[in-house]
Amino acid sequence: MASNANSGTHEEVDAAEPNPESALDTARHQLERAAAELDLDSNTVERLKHPTRVQRVSVPLERDDGTVEVLTGYRAQHNSVLGPYKGGMRYHPEVTEEECIGLAMWMTWKCAVMDLPLGGAKGGIVVNPKDLSIAEKERLTRRFSKELRDIVGPNRDIPAPDMGTDPQTMAWFMDAYSVQEGETTPGVVTGKPPEIGGSYGREEAPGRSVAIITREACDYYDFDLDDTTVAVQGFGSVGANAARLLDEWGATIVAISDVNGAVYDPDGLPVQEIPSHDEEPEAVTRDADDLLTNDELLALDVDVLIPAAIGNVITGANASDIRADLVIEGANGPTTFAADAILERRDVAVIPDILANAGGVTVSYFEWLQDINRRKWSLERVNEELETEMVRAWNDVREEYERRDVSWRTAAYVVGLSRVAEAIEYRGLWP
């Protein structure tokens, strides 16, 4: 791989990092660094550090046994200067208000990097989806839709699937919202089944974009895909689709993982035959004789590492163990600020999540357009349009990376933040 000639470094950070920072802390650090590169007005930066609104709601759930449990839900809306809020809706026991705000900020930059007329939002319910029956999940989703009705809508805020939610969840949410509005409103969410206004290719889109950006990055660094080894942490929707597409293009996928651990074969794994977590939970490691831990997967000697599971997996404590030449972020926020500093000093190129996994929100935008126009696109058109948009965004970020001699993450933030800042300047501040 060609060497990374970047000379810029992060501020000094405690490499031990016993308590990895929150998504919000990381998002604000990244904002400040890109703002300094742009010499952005301090008042604009201060505005962007804070969300426009955070809605906290109580969501009563009647369990199958007749008991009622009251759960907590959030919807953080960060910034809508470019268009309606857009972002996922997750069901997870570790959902917090702070996490939702940080993830909403990342969505703002992600939409701007892709030059989409959308802003950033994120939300969810504090619940373990594995503890819910299908009937309970439906009741929970419909009630959540009711609680959020006043702040969501096709021109206000458009949720999408995330951790613990799926197309069926979006279908229930859309139906409940439509019943309350008195008219079918498919554009209130994206990531729905195609039969009720969803877009072909939406589920595969984040993984597909990760594969596209991996291909472009390998080409940039003169890596022949046929000779490239890849380790993928997480074999869910993002990791599996990225791994399978890269496998089709000639790369050798040597390691994949689920929550139980990782399977590794230096000669390559048959990723086309292994069920993803969505297709068959925990099938990755079920029949394996020898397993690595997920931490051991991160430290494998491979050309490309794709962390595609959860956030904060590459930290100040393990960043020095990373032996990959190139890290492509498939998950949201897998690399902490401290880890970023270490990897940058070691000349490990990190392509950030706000570019690499932006295929999800991009095809969500396509779905939104299809719903508004009541005209469905073919899968071929969706994939062609996604390819075009991802390559264009890659080139925008690459130009800033080369022009400013900064990290890939800072270059991506410069692209996104400059677009948001320009829009804020034109629109002004209402007194």
C-alpha cells in the first residue's frame, strides 16, 4: 500500500482510554477539528454542537401475559438546514439520549457528504428486542409511532431501520402513522418492504457502499483486489453484504464474526454460503471448530479491516494492535477519537463511516423520492444511481484529502461541514 503522507496529528489523548468516549463526545471532537481546518465562525460551530430538539417519550407496552411495562424512547433531531431530518430508529438496551444526539450529528454530516437535501436525526427505545415477541414488537412500534406523530413526517423527520429494527418494523410504524393521519403516507419512513413503497436494494445498500468505497480506496493505494485480504467484524446486513460483494469482485475474505466470536481462514472463507446474522442468527460460528475472539479479529494481519458491528470497538487500548493497512468503517462510530490519533500516527488509513456506510441513507433518499413521485425504480437503477453517488462522494472527499493534507476523516467532515455551514449562512439566524 502506498504510504500515507499526512503530517497532521490529533491533540494528545490518553492512549489507555479506560472509558471510551461517548458518540456525542466523539462527534463534537470531530466537528471541532474540521471546523478549525475550515476556520469556521465560532457561532456556527456552537450551534452545530447542539441538537435542535430531543424528544423523550414514555412508551407503555402491554406484554403478552397482560402486564404493562413502560419503556423510554428518544428522537434526537440535530439539524435540518439542508432538508427534513433523517436517521435510524433502534431498539437496544443501551440506547441513551446522549448516544442519539451523537448519532444524529453524524447523520447530518453523512447526508451533507452525500450532498442529499436531508438533515440528521436518530432515535430508539431502551429495550432488548430479543426479549420481545413479534406481537409485542408490533404493539411497541405502533405506540412509538403515536408518541412521535407530532415531530415526524415526510417533510419533517423520516425514520429508518437500525439496530434491532427492520423493514417489518418500518411497515408497522408507517401504518400506524397513516391511520392517525387518515391517509396512506409511505414517505414517513424508509427501509420499508418494497410491496408498500420501499425501495429495492435498501437493505443491502450500506454494505454495498462499504464495498464500493473499499474498492475505490484499494485502487487509490494501488491494491489489486485479487490480491487483497479482508477481515470483517460483524456479519449482519452491512458486513455480510460488503463481504459478499468484495468476494465477487475478487478480494479474499479471510475472517468474519458474530457475537460469539470469529472464524478465520487465511485461504479465504465461502462467504456466499454462510448465512448472515439477519438470515440465520449466530450461524457464522455455529459449526466452527476453532474460534478467534472479536478482538483477535481486529488484530489480524490483513490488508483491509472492516469493523461493521458496533461502535467503539477500536479504542486507545487496542489501536496499536491493528495490523491492517486500511480500515473501512462499516459500523457507526467504530473508532474512538483516541484510537484515531494512534492510527493516524501509525499511517493507517481510516475511511470514515460518514462516507463508507452512507449507502443506506442514500438509497433511503431514493426511496423517499419514489414515495413522493409514486413511481418505483428497478433494482438495477437503484444500484447504478448508488454507484454514481458513492463514487462522486469519494472523489469529493479525496480532493480535500489531497488538497489539505489531512486525514480521510477530517477530509470527509470538511466536505460535509462546509455544505452545512454555507446553508446556515444563507438561511441566517431567526431572531
